[in-house]
Amino acid sequence: MYVALDDYPWAAGVATELVNTTAEVWRGDDRLPDLAALIAFTDLHDAPGDLSRLARRARGADLHAVHALRTTVRGLIDHPDRDRLLAGATTLTSPARGVTLVPDPARGSRTRWALPLSEGATVADALSLICGVGVLGVVHTLGEQRFRPCSAPTCRGAFIDTTRPGSRRYCMPGLCGNRVNVTNHRARRAATRDRRPTSEQSP
């Protein structure tokens, strides 16, 4: 397995999804409670090189290592000091065995730089490498201001923003964004009712 350096938006997305599986984010419900859940997670975020295959070989210790990894990555997102991000992400990429050129399937005979995973690596090693590439790529290309907490008032999530304008506000836009929109809509309706003249409110 390898992770191409220019795939950092995808890698940062995997890092975001991983840190937001915790019970802290889901109000007591850990979304990676067992190996079956880990396999399902890797199936959703598979990369060239069989991330899912590594998950299917995992044991209990590997699951604990993934839990520790998401805590580490969350710590980086929560404290986005540039030097700290670079040092932390460099450590995360330690399961790689150097840097190499690999074929770019989208560009014919051209190649791109990638970090291959060491032989005998675990699923936690693979996810660590992915998260490290995501963090390093975003810091280098977009800046440390792209590491943020979710803007939803009741959410404890966090994310790495790889959007072009850098305007992402929520860790899970489809969930947190919709909740905020519903709350705001209800507040506007209530305010409209409160502003009506007394005669209009009478039966």
C-alpha cells in the first residue's frame, strides 16, 4: 500500500472522519466499537493497496491502536500550531518506508511521489500514514488555519478544511449543518410569531 502525496485532500478527509467516530462527538456512542466497525470504516475509505484487507487481518490490539491514533490526530486538529502540526504529522508518517515514484493512473505514463507502507504494517499503521499525509499536505498547501472545531453549537467534532475557498464550518455538513439550519428556521418562525400585533394573535 502507498499514499500519494498529492492525495492529501482525500487523506485529510479520512483523518476528519476518523476523529469524528469518538463517543465524545456522538454523545456517548463510539462509532468504532469493534473490529466489524473498523472494517466497515475502511471499506468506506479504502485506498489503492487494500486498506480493507489490513482491517480484516486486525485483532483487538490493532483496534486499540486505531483508537489511540484518532486521539493523537484530534490533538493535532485542536492545537493547530504549525510546528506542532508538522512534527506530529511527521511522526504519523513513520510507518512509511521512504518516498518513491508511482504510476499516476489518471495521467497515462506520468508518475507521482508517494509514501509506501512498510512490509508487515497493520491497519493502524496504514491509517497513521494516511492521516500524516493529510495533515502535512494541508499545512504545506493551505495553512494551519484549516484545522478547526465544528461551528455547530452542540457539536464536539472537528475537521480539516480542504475546500477551495476554505469556508467549511461543520465537521459533518450534512448532519451538523442541517441541524443548525433547522434550529435557525425554528427561531425565525418563533420570532415572527412574537412580532405579530396582539389583534392578529387573538382567535
